[in-house]
Amino acid sequence: MALIVQKYGGTSVATIERIKAVADRVIATRAQGHQVIVVVSAMSGETDRLLKLAKEITDLPDPRELDVILTTGEQVTIGLLSIVLQNRHCPARSYTGFQVKILTDEAYNKARILSIDDHRIRADLSQDRVVVVAGFQGVDAEGNITTLGRGGSDTTAVALAAALKADECQIYTDVDGVYTTDPRIVPEARRLDRICFEEMLEMASLGSKVLQIRSVEFASKYNVPLRVLSSFTEGQGTLIAPEDNRMEQALISGIAFNRDEAKLTLLGVPDKPGLAYQILALIADANIEIDMIIQNVGADGHTDFTFTVHRNEFKKALGILQQQAPSLGVQEVRGDDRIAKISVVGVGMRSHAGIASTLFKALAAEGINIQMISTSEIKISVVVDEKYLELGVRTLHSAFHLEQATA
């Protein structure tokens, strides 16, 4: 008998009919002899509706009270699903995150899980019940309700799977797995049967929206096998698990991309120790995250310094740098919020040369200029003009033959 944790997102529980379909899947899993824990999100659009209600009162609702409001969405879903299961003679019991309890830190709206008290869940499982847990929420040491941030139900599911040593954590979404890239851009994109944690972490951090990155980090840390499946079609989905020898033949697993990039360049920066720190500290103090960084080789006592930020933070970062440029001795500050990042990801890079040259040659053949380059052991990222994003993704997908399954 295996213990399976299943997570269903907002689109999977958007209506009563869809909740009934989830119940069908849960009952079928249980009929295979498995114990089942179900984690659900709020019904599609409900969290946005609740947030809008709070913002009709004030643009800056009190974070504690906002969490009290937002957690009601999942509370409705767990009750509805449990009622459906019970009406089908499947014993079930629902729990909010604070009933379980899922202990978090006190960072309202973006709390992190510290521990899980699993005794109530284990007691229900021993009584052959399906346990239905509200995702996205927990409670801090003072008893205050907290939420885990957008996509937090994925993290709830993985954390429960880790705490209870589940055999698999299944994430049901509106897609049937992880693809080599976005099929809307590359129709030939192929669903991956398997991908390792490292590759999935890179894909998630680089723009793939299939899984919340915190959930992948959690799964990797506690070695929880994840499987991404569709709520609406049958199939094996994509297994996300530790790297093994079966993956060695694949040089590249996927092409990730991010449209939400902006670039800032400081020209004529005095080439002296500590100035890069001063520049980046200004941005960090404004709570702006930096991604790629490039500093040119110094000449005549000056250098150029370039980095990227999220496009939503572009104007804020540009304003800070323009204001501080004179005191830093910087000659000019330039910005560009019409760039995009394309990344090739694969553990096969570790043992194969020629990946970078293939990438550069393919983009050059299409006349796509590379503005910035960043590399790691299993990825190469390039920044290009936004208008070349889709062409670049299609070009690289073809160059690395990702439409073809490895033997």
C-alpha cells in the first residue's frame, strides 16, 4: 500500500462538476489500494475575488487580516470535496492548514513552513479515511493564520508528502506534464517522461510556470518524487525525481524563457574596488532582486556595469541609479525594458562540450544578437531583444533536436 499526496489547483476545482471529477480520481486511486491525502486550492478566481474585496477598502490591507480573508477560499473547497466524497461512500475528513497544524514563520502573505504536526492525519489514514487539506495556508507560533504566497498549495502538498514520507506527490494541473518548452510557441514541443530536480529548479526559476519553485526546492531537499499530471486528460505525466543514469543521453532537457526582464547599464563607472558593491547595495536596499550581472574589463580607469531586474522593478531601479549616479562617479545610466531571457537547461551539459557553440551558431544564423550571457553547470542563459524571443526559442528547440525523444 502506497501513500499518495494529490494536489489539485484552482482550475481543477473551479466548479462543482470539476470537484466531482476530482472525487472520481481520488476514489479511483484509493481503489488501487493506496492511502490518499488531497491538497486543494481555492476555486479558480476566488483568491483574486477576495483580494479585490479587501482592496475596495484600502490599497494596503493589513497583512494579518488579509491572510484571514484569503484562507477562506481553500476552506470552502475542502468542505465541498469532502461532502462529495462522503456522498459517494468514501470516508473523508477536511482540515484547514491551522487545524493540521502547519506551523509557519510569521511572514504574512509569504510565510515559510517550519514544521507539520501530522498526528491527526495519521490517525485518519489509519481509519481508512481520505484526508483533505487546505493548501496555501498555515499558522504561526502565536496562532495567527498565515498564507504561503501565490502557488503555495504546491508547497503545502510537497511539505505534507515529506512529513509523512509519502511514496509520491502528484500535482494535478491544466497541463499534462513538463514540456521541452511552451507548446504555444513551439507546437513540436515534447512532454518529458522524466526530469531531475536540478533541471526542474532551473526551469521553474527561468520562467516555466508549471510548478512553484519553492515546492521543487522542498521536494529536492527531502527527496520527494513529484509527478505533474493533468486533471482533465489521462496519462503518466512527468516524474520529477533525483538524477539517474537514464538521463545521461539527453544533452538538453528544455528551453525556458522569461519575457519579464529589463536591463540597466551604467557607463563610465570608476574602476575601483567596492563600487560594484555600492551599486548593487542601492538596488538591494530597495528590495529589488537582481538576476544577471556583467562587468566589462576596465580601460582608462573606467568600466561598464550591466545587470537585469524584473520588468516591474525597472522604473524604480532606473530612478535610484539616475539619482545616485553623480555621487558614484558614473557618467551615464541607460535602461532597456524590452529584452527577454532564453535559457537552455540540461544535466547533460556537465559531460558534453559544444553546447554553447551550438547555441551561439543557431542564434547567429537567424540574425539574433546576444546582449548578455550567463552560465552554470546545467544551463546557459542569453538576453536578447524581446522581438526575437519566440524565434529564438523555436530556433534553439530545433537546434538541439528537442522534438525527438531520446532512446
